[in-house]
Amino acid sequence: MLILGIVLISINLRTSIASVGPLIPFIREDLGISNGLAGFLTTLSLVTFAVFSLFAPSIGKKLGHGKAIFLGILLLAIGVVLRVLGGIELLYIGTALTGIGIVIANVLMIPFFKARLPEKIGLMTAILSTGMSLFAAVASGFSVPLAVDLGLGWRGSLASWVVLMVLALVVWIPQMRSRNAGHQGDLLKAKKRMEIKIGLASHAVYGSSIRHVFYHGNLASRYADRKRNESGQSRNSLSYMQLISLIGTFFVPNYLIRLKEQSRVILIVGISYLVGYSALFIQNELIAFVALTIIGVGSGASLSIAYTLISLRSAEDLTTAKLSGMVQSAGYILAALGPLVFGISLDLFDNWEILIWFLLIMTVQFIGFGLPAGRNCKI
């Protein structure tokens, strides 16, 4: 039941976000709102993630991680229903609630299964990251068919994912017993260790660069598709990248935990990014396919690396929760700023190749902060 609960929680952490993008045209037409107001839905989710990631560890400490995760999924389900019941106001309020619910569960899942299943950290991390990635693709692909082919409309399509959330809540009930992840002695030790701000900050920056490269690496697929369209070809590279990324998300965690240090793996993934992004400059269909394959597998691997290192580099459960909150908060801030910076650059210079240079610079940061984060030490 515990493992089934973790599986169900993981598949609910991205469906409510991924299902919105394809339905934006329907939402705009029905509510009569501008592209800017519709696009703000995505920005609102990222800002909510960034802010409430910092509060999630305190909520987990007060309620216990099991109860806090239940609360997160409950808020997520309420938000998913609320955002389809009215106009633009309820849409925004519901979206904010979904963001709060997601981030509470997302931040606390790592310290939760580290405490409850310490011998299966690799497997649980693989399940968490793979479930998130897989159902993000599923939700994105099924949103429009649910709305159009089944006649549910955008409201019914968005609301339909609440079924999985209710199922997750029911299965999670046994994990709500009053049982905090850590013991009082561990909390006192963790409090002293939390004074080492530099260690946390370094790992937070590394984790943020991972999340930044992961999210905005998907923009590389748009760059590749744009070049294909210019040559009369068309292909949905994003779907392919999302699918191929599952290889990295599932297999990397179990490999990482068997290593004394993870720096070499981080370096290999970073070099792979450099090769993949650089290859996109070349006007060749086969090379573009190989490049997107490398980037896709790397993006899945880097997401799993981030989650695995949070467990491996933290000594106590409270530290794990704090580190998870800091990493995800910093990461979502960069995730929100990235498209804005790139969009302004595109308006100023009208050159899509700036995107690739931008991602290459972020990859250098990924390697620079990743090598020390991969060393065998505890915060």
C-alpha cells in the first residue's frame, strides 16, 4: 500500500499543470481573455511553487510528512475542481491552490520515503520522477481529445484528472498515522547542521540549474521543430523528448545510490548536454534526431539526479526536507525567469540560436555546481 501510494502521488504531481497548456485556446475563447492572461496561468503555477517550496518543510514538521502529503493532494484536488466552476477569478484561485498542493507533496515525498523506505531510495526516486514525467506527457496528450472527442469541454477535461487524485487520497490514508519522519534527537542534530548555510546554498543552486536545464531543455525541441518547418518538414520533437526522457528518470537513481560519489555521472550528463545542444546548430535531420535523443535522456537523468542527491547528501530527515524545499524553490524561480529572459532576447535580436547559447551557459553552471554536489559528503 505504501509503494502503491507513492506511485499514485507521483502521477498526480504534474497532470493538473500539463493538461492546461493544450487547452489554452479553448479557455481563451470561452472566458474571453487575452493571451497574456491565459499565459499567466503557467507563470502563476511556477511562482506558487517557488514561494511555497520554502514553507513545505515547516508544514511537514508540524503535521508529520504523511499527513502533510495528504493535505497537499487534497488541496490539489480542491483546486482542480474549483478552477473550472466559474470565471477567470476562480480559474486563478484554483490554479494557485493546485500549485500549493503540488509543492507540499513534491517537497515532502523525498524525505518521506527516505525515512520509511531507506533501503529503496533509488527505486522510490525512480518511481517518483518517472511517474511525474510519464503522466505529464499523458495529460498533455489526452487533454484535447477529452475536451473535443468526448465532448467534455475544457472544464470537463481539466476536472477529469481529479479521479486519480481521489484514488491517491484513499490509498494514502494508512500513511497518515501520527509519525514524523525523524526523531527528536535527529531534529536537534539537524538544527545544528542547518547552520551550514553554504552547503545548502551550493546544493540549492545546483538543483536549480538541474531544474532549469530540465524545463528549458524542452525549448530545444521547439528550436528543432522550427528548423524542420523552415525546410518543409514537421515533427513533434517535444513528445519524443518526453518519451525518451523516461529512460533517464527510471534507470539513473538505482545506479547513483551504488556509487560512493556521483560527480562522474554528473560530468557525463553535462558533457552530453553540451554535445546535444551544440549539435542542434548543424542543419541535418539525422544529427538533430540524435541531438534530441541525447538531450531527452539527459533531461530525465538530471531530474532524477536532483531528487537522488537531495536524499544522499542530507544526513537527517529535517535537513532532507529543508534541502528539498530550497532546491525546488530556487529551481522554479529560474524556471519562471528563463522563458522571460529568452523571450526578451528573441524580441531584441530575432535569433533563435540565442536559445541554444543560453542553454549551453546553463549547462556550464550545471557542471560547475554539480561536481562538488556529487562528492561524498553530508549536509
